[in-house]
Amino acid sequence: MIIHNKDNDVSISTIRKNDTDDAYELIMDAIVTQKLKPSQKVSENILSDIFGLSRTVSRNLIERLIAQQFLVSLSPRVTQVAPLTLLEIKQNFTLRKIFLPEILSLTGAKVNFEELDRINKKIQKLLPVKDDKSALEILKANKQLNIESCSPSGYPLMYDWARQLEDTAMRIYWLYVKTNKEFPYSSEQQATLIEVMKSDEPKKIRKASLDIILQSEERILNAIFSHEQFNTQDLLV
């Protein structure tokens, strides 16, 4: 969107930024739901044709998604959606087990518990999974809950890492939700973690958050990845 207003440059930059953020979310939703499939070729023309984005916005998004490793540049002319194999999934869980318990232990009782409770209840209202739209809404609400939990940590770089890990986790959870028609962990588990965070005891918070990650990891791996082919093959549903 271009607005000619010489007296309000801040508003112009804000609108342009919001447009880019909206476009980013649109592309990330397509990657998560596999409308843009793992290893599918992506270009400025393809994004413009499919999503109606300008070439400039498409180019900026491609650069941003390559930097965040959701797209992979194979050559100056070839860019693909990042693959989703068992290796990528194990790597994501490994990093989540390292970073998230530590980040949550830093936030402790500083989080907005009313907001966490609201999001947790929203997730439960969206269950059971009815279709692709509700599945995506659940995943986005879960990401919002986790990001809200991490936001008061006071470490911007750790917060950025958490956001990237959550975006990748959405790709993984999509496989589980689509194949099992349920979410990989319950509201009771999340409510327990919220209560532990209220105690503001770092050791307890680390343990509770690590337990949830371990349980969801085991559930996902057992439910979906029982065949050796997934070690090297893109995971499609």
C-alpha cells in the first residue's frame, strides 16, 4: 500500500511494515499447511502469481525467509521451501529442549497469566480439529501462547530464537494434527506449566517445561515417523 502524505512519514512506514508482516504471515501459513510444499521451488514470480504480492514484497520475503531458514537458496536462480525430514524435526526438538526451559525460567511470574489462560481456553474451544482452517487456528494460538510466555525474558536474541523455533514447530505439529485430528499435548499439561510459572522457581519451571517438550516429542515421533523413509524424505500429508 502506498499513501502519499508528506506530513506523516511515520504512518507511511508503519503501514508498509504492516503490509509486509501480513504478507510474511501469509507465506508462513502456506509453508506450515504445505500449500507451499517442502522442497517446492519458490520465486518472486511464483509468490506474486499465487498470493498477489508485488515483486518487491516477494523479493524481500524470500530474503527474510532464507535468513530464517524456511527457504533454502540452492543457486542464484533456484530457491526452495526448506525440507522437512526427521533430521530437521529432531534438530528442532533438541533446540527447544535447550532454549525454551531456560527462557521460561527467566520469565517466571513476569508473564501475563490472564492472557495465557485466555489463549489456553481458546485452544480448547477450537478442538477437536474439524478441518484445515481450524487446525491452523489451533497451531497459531499455541504459538501465540508460547511466545507470550517467552516475551518478558529480557533477552531479545533468545526471544527471536524462540519465535523461529515456534514457526518450525508449527510445521511439525501440522503433520501430527492432520494425521491424528488432535493436538500433541493437553490443556491440562499447559495449565500445570502455567501454575508452576506462577511459583517463579526456575528449577521447577525448567523441569515442567522440559517434561512437556519431551512428552510431545515422543508422541509425535511415535505417531508419525515409524518408517525409515522419513529420515530423508519430505513429510507430506
